[in-house]
Amino acid sequence: MAKSYGVAGVVVSFLARRVFLRGRRLSSDELELLAQYRALTENDQVAMRYLIGAMKSVSRF
């Protein structure tokens, strides 16, 4: 379950980053998720971007 939270956290951080660029302040949870993503190695960040892209392509929402 911890791994799924980690993946979900990265997804939320990407969404939060987009909102942040529009000028909205991030919540403390969003800031924490963003910090966790930034703590990953560069290779892991690339892997997460591919994973999120794959999740978006199969999502029904």
C-alpha cells in the first residue's frame, strides 16, 4: 500500500505543479509530495514521468 501511495503522490505533485504555475499556492500536502518527487534520482524521475504518461493514456477519467 505504501508503494501505491508513492505513485499517487507523484501524480498529485505533477498536478500540483501545473496548478502552481498558474499562481495558486500549494497546500502542505502538495509541497510534501513535490519534495518527495524532487528527492528521487534523475532516473527515477524519468521513470515516474513515463509511468504517469502511461497511466494517463489508459485512464477513463
